[in-house]
Amino acid sequence: MSDAVRIQLEDFSQDEEVKAMRSGSPRMGGIATFLGCARDFSQGRQVSEISFDAYASMAVAEMRKLREEAIARFGLIDARLVHRLGVVKAGDAIVFIAAGAEHRAPALQACQWLIDELKERVPIWKKEITPQGESWVTPHP
């Protein structure tokens, strides 16, 4: 299975990501996941596609830091972070986060912390493509 932290153009499989994470330890009693998908409506406008761009090496480095921080902070056994780049259509998967711990509470807390921090700290930019034109989306938590 590919790296636990990555950005990629192609879609990903949630099942394969969780399977890869679970294969690392039979101690994992709780796994929390987050799947972010492209919406077809934003700020009062129809959205047909979203284009994601990144400062790739910096994005991956920051995502690795986030993973390490989450493992230490929440006592996780493992965590996975995957973000797509390029153009995605409304309804497509964009980002996947999984946090695995001995118990559910730290897994759930870490999962929320990871997505919130990713949106704040990782240099990935999104541009919405609408019938009225294209517009960059300002970062938000």
C-alpha cells in the first residue's frame, strides 16, 4: 500500500486505506475516518468542478508533521492522510483522514483535529469552477 501521507491526482479507496492501516497493529480498537467530498453548491452558486493545486513538497512535509503530531498528542497507533490534486467533479472524494487508536475517543478526537489542522496549515489551494466563472476559495477552518 502506498505511503500513509500523500497527495495524488487519482481517486483513492477508503476501504484500502483502512485495510492498510489495520494491517499494522491488532491493538487498534477504534478507527475514526473523515471523507471530504466536492459539493455542487457553494456561496449561493452552482459548482461543477473544483481544481486543487499545491506546493507539493511543502504540503507533504506538513502533512507528515501533522501525522506525527497527532500520533504523539492523541496516543494513536497510526494515522493516514490523503488529499487529491487536480480537477474533481461535484460528488467526488477530495480528502481522506483515518486515525487508529486502542479506543474510540482518541481516534475521534484526532480525526477532527487532523482535518482542522490540515485545512489551516497545508498549502493546498482550491478554485471553484461555476457557470459564472472560476474563483479561488479563501482558506477556512
